[in-house]
Amino acid sequence: MSAIRFEGVTKRFGGLAAVDDLNLEIRKGEFFSLLGPSGCGKTTTLRMVAGFDQPTEGHIYLDGEPVETVPPYRRNVNTVFQSYALFEHLNIEDNVAFGLKRKKVPSDEIRTRVAEALELVELHGRGKARPRELSGGMKQRVALARALVNRPSVLLLDEPLGALDLKLRKQMQVELKGIQREVGITFLYVTHDQEEALAMSDRIAVMERGLVKQCSSPEDIYEHPSGPFVASFIGTSNLLSGVVENGCVKLATGASCVAQVPSDCPQGAEVHLSVRPEKIWLDELEEGMVELGGTIVERVYVGTTTQVIVELGPGMRVTALEQNTARVGSDNRWQIGDRVRLGWHREHARVLR
Amino acid sequence: MSTVESRPSAPARPAADARRAPGKPPKGFDRPRFLKLFVGVFFVLLFAPIALVVLFSFNSSRSLQDFQGFSLRWYETFFESESLRDSLIASLEIALLTMLIATVLGTMLAYGLVRARTRVSDSLNVLMLVPLVTPEIVAGASALLLFTQVKLDLSLTTIVLAHITFSISYVTVVVRARLVSLSREVEEASMDLGATPVETFRLVTLPALWPAVLAAGLLVFALSFDDFVLSFFTTGESPQPLPVRIWTQIRFGVRPTINAIGTFMLVISVLSIGLALLLPRLLGRRESGLKVLLGREGA
């Protein structure tokens, strides 16, 4: 049985569909992310599960039960808000105990469960502090403990790391994933940060303008994006436009690239060829690679890697990523203006409509 | 309040600055010596008349010009007069009732205006400010007209009704400012954790609003307690509220008792406003009551 099931869920604000005919099934114990740019409907989806918004059409099932008529305070889900939404007039313990008190849990059980929850998020000993005395990262942990202590069947997280600085965010990503594995609760995670989604999720649904563009594992979404939007939103991707010709893609520069053309792309169809920068080789090519020639127009050193931008023809550029390994002379192998041969293994290029 | 920004934003001549010994105040127009004097004069003018009233309320003679010695005789006359005592009690009753009812209604109105978020709530927000700018004499006359129309006998009740009408706006403005800074997500979090809407209001919204509600209530108390114009229009024969009572007495000549009553009223007003400013801090809030009243506190 799935933890959450969306059946034809549509939410309209005025005439605009924020979420359009959503069909999704989220498994029990899964770390599931809704990923997309702002305004793609991911937060609206989350709010409908929490009960703050009602679907205009369709049904949502929690643990197999339809929840249209269930108000937020009777749903067995809890939310971690982006703004943390802590109760400023209560101390940390009382914040965490809030949900249990509403459920009339005996007070000695409340005490042990609150202590456990604070232990889980490494905030034991800070129970008497007020929310405003805590740092952003600590508040975030309190919000997490306050939700988890109720042992919901699903935990909803609305960009919970959005307000933290980069370093803390990376650290919290690892911790969140660890906590999820430890408690085994289904996480429905909303984010616009693709790296975050890739790092933590079991599965990701990429959304754009209310529609799910692709729903799959992180590896699959990264390696096999379903369309130009997913390819460019997840990581960086070179999108080369061309037309299908005899099982190849003929680029605007005139070069022909062998590629696995899907069966639904007829002869002459306009397509994009998507290649990840790290899949592009420069100069020392292997047998059987797709080969192109170009001129180096830019080199950008970014620490562990160097971005090399190659112009294939007028208006058509690709970015290649070179690892800055210990290879001798790798730091100035290429100069701007050098002619270069580049290539990729044909299975690393995707034909997208 | 009395310190003025000592450094204007325009950079002073660097050469002159360099020559000056460190720590010695620079001469010239950019120093606030002149401004300090100005501020001093301003405050003297502001408080001198009030100080005189307080001083002469302790005068042992009838004179309003010469202070001849300390005595409490005018306070004794004040409290010995049954009609003045009745007026004082009436005024306190009016202020207390107005405070209680207007605070409850105003808080509810603020909550509705902020949380309902209908298409008209913006216009309603502006409409709500109308009582604050309506000339009080117009408000008084219209209240009197209304009470006569519905054949309501003028009494303490009519005064309270009139006071509530204008006080609601004050409460709503103050509470609204606080409510706007309270994120909707906090209330959602409460419901998410299993609290019904009513429990959420009681356990989350109200505790966050308390400082503003209390401050607004005390402000209304002070306003109602010393209101003259509205009370004058809507008062019955007896007992009259204290300000109206004073005015009636003055028509028969100014007596030093007035100073004692005035000082007494001043103390009550200052106390309630002071309490309004202090209470949020006494309740363990960081923000000062002044900020709460002016709606300028951070989220």
C-alpha cells in the first residue's frame, strides 16, 4: 500500500492551474522529492497533502484513505515549514511537546518522547531555551523534532533548508537523510535545489507549471532526462538543436551525430541533443565515439574542474568539464583559439523533443 | 529624545578635522549646541503648564498666582465632595467598560481583517481609520442624534457606547500591526500538530498578540478616561464623568480644586499609558510597548 496516492489532482487558483492532473504514488518509507522552479506547483501539492489547500478536482489518499473531508488537525501528517514556524512564546521542549499534548498523550510519555526527539536532532540540553535564542540551523532541528515526535505516517518538508547557508545546508542534507533512514518515516520533500534533491531522494518528481515532467530515481533523472526542461533543470546540460536524419541527428552546423533516436521521432523531426559536460571528451578520443571539431573560446577554472567552452559553429557552443587531476600540464593544455576535437560515447547523448 | 544626531552626513572639512585635538568637541555649525538648547526650550514649553497645575494643586492658599506653602487641602476638598467622587467613579467605570468591550471587539475585527483577506479588506482597512480622523465634535453630535432617534435615555451607558465606537479603531490598528507580523505559517503549524482552529487561536495566536492587546486596552482606558467632547454630548444628568464635571464647575469660576482633580487625572492617565509601555516587558517580551503601540516591531 502506498503512503500517499494522488489521483487526477488538480488545483486551480482563479483560472490558473497550479497543479494539473497530478497522478503519483509515494511508497511507504520512501524519501520522495518534488523538484521544480518556484511556481511549479510543488508547494501547493504539499499543502494539499497537509490539508491547508483543497484540490479543485481529484483525490488524495493517505495510507489508502481519501482525505478530502479530513481537516489538517486530524491528518496523520506533519509539516516542517520553510520559516520553521516555531511558537516564539514557548520554549523548545514545549514546542516539541505541542502535538503530543493535543493528542492527550500521558505527561510522562510526553517527557520521554520529547527527550528522544531532541536527542535525535542533537539538541538535548537546550530544551529550556527560547526559539529566538537559537541559530537558524538549530531552529530547523527544533521544527524537525516537533514534527517527528508525533510519529506521523508522512513527514512533509517545505524547503526546510532554504534559509540556511551553503555549508550548513550540505551538512543538514546528510543529517536529514540519516534521520529519515533511522525513523523510517515517509518523507515528502519540496525543493527547488536540484543538488539537494539528487543527494537525498530515493525518487524525484520534476515539476514544471503544474505538470510532472519526470518521476524517477536521481540517477535515472540525471542520466536519462525525459525532455529539454528536465535536462537543463537538473545539473547542466548541453542542448544542441538539430533534425533527425537517417538515425542520426544533423546539427545546424552541418555535422551529423550518431544517436539513439527514439521511435517516436520521425525523419526530419526537430530535436535537441543533450550531452552532459562531464561526458564530453577533448582531444584523446576513443574508438567509436561521436566526433566533432571546434574552437576553444573560453576556459573557466573552478577548482576541481575546468570548464572548457568550445564553439562548434556560429551560435552553437558546448561546455566540456575537465577534471583537474594530477596529470602533468593539465592546467594549460588548451589555449583560447585552439582548434580541438571533441567527442562522446553515443549512449551518453540523449535525443529530446 | 533630546540627543540630536551629532554628525551630519556631509563630511566635515578634513583639514579642520585634522588640526583638532582628539576628544575635544569641534566648533562650528555641525555641533548640536544650538539644537540642544532648542530641544530644551521645546520641552520646557511642553511641560511647564502641566508642571504648574501639579505645583498649584499642593498650594495652601486659594491663589492661582503665588505658591504659599505645601498642603493637601484641595485634594481633601476633592475627595470630600460626594458629587466629585461620584464623577470619578463614573469615569473609572466608563473607562473600564470601554476598555474591556472595545479590546475584545477590536481584536476580533483585526483578526477578521487580516486573516479573511477578502477583496474588500483593503478598503475596510482604510474605512476603519475614519473614526480616528473624524472631528470629535462631529462624532459627539452624531452619537447624540442617534441616541435621540432610537429614544435611548442619555446615561453612563450611552457614554460607554459612544466611547466604544471610537476606541475599536485604536485597538484594531494596534492589534492588526502585530497580527500582520505573525506569520500565517505559525497558525498552520499549530493545526498541523493537531490543534483545532479554536485551540490554535487560544494557544498560539492569542499568546503572540497579548502584548499588543494589553497595550491597546490600556491606551483605550486612558483615552476614554479623559475624554471630554464625546462624553459631553452623550452624558446624562448625573453622575457626569469627571472631565464634564470639571467643565461644569469651571463655569462658576476657577477654584484650586481643579488643579487637584487635574493632577489626579494626569496620574491615572500616565499610569495606564506607562503600564501599556511596560507590560510587554513585564510579560517577558523583548519588544518595548512603544514599538507594539506603533506597530513597528520586527517579526
